[in-house]
Amino acid sequence: MSHRQLSEQEAREKSGELRSYLWGFGLALILTLIPFGLAAYTQMAAGTLYLVIAGCAVIQIVVHFRFFLHITLARNKREDLQLILFTVLILAIMVGGTLWILFNLYYRMMPDMLP
């Protein structure tokens, strides 16, 4: 393979990578603006709004995995699976710990208002 063919191939790869990042950015931006717009400008029921926000969040996780971390759902390597599992563990610890602390503070500060 000549030097010119190699540089053309590298240019195509960089162009494809840039296109992938731009698609990811656009999708992430849209998936962020949808919940903000619905929460700010509509009178949607709270339960429906929560479901839309959760759905957009899950889709955004997939977008970040695919376009920014380059993790596809087809035949992941062992390292990719470990990365995903570790991320889920860290998120579960953060969310669980936050809820634990908030409910503990609620119990300690407002014991009269417990259900």
C-alpha cells in the first residue's frame, strides 16, 4: 500500500469518526432538550412526564455507549462488558446512597409527616 493510499484511508476513517461524534452530539442534545421542553412548556401528567424522562435517559445511555465510547451491542469484548457492569455498579451505589441519605434526613427532620 502506498503512502498516498494510506493517507486517503486515514482521512476517510477520521471523517467517519467525526461524523459519528456529530451524530452522537446531535442525538444527545435532542434527548436532553425533549425532557426539558416537556417539563417547562407542557401540562403533561407527572407520571407520564417521568416515564418520558426515564425513556430519554435510557436511550441517551445507549447513544453515549455507541457514539462516544464506541461500544456496540454486537459481540462485545470482555473489557466492554466489564466496563458496562462497573458503570451500572457505580450508578447503583450513587443513586442508592443518595436515596438512603435523603430518606434518612426526611425521617430525622420531619417525623410527624411520615406516611
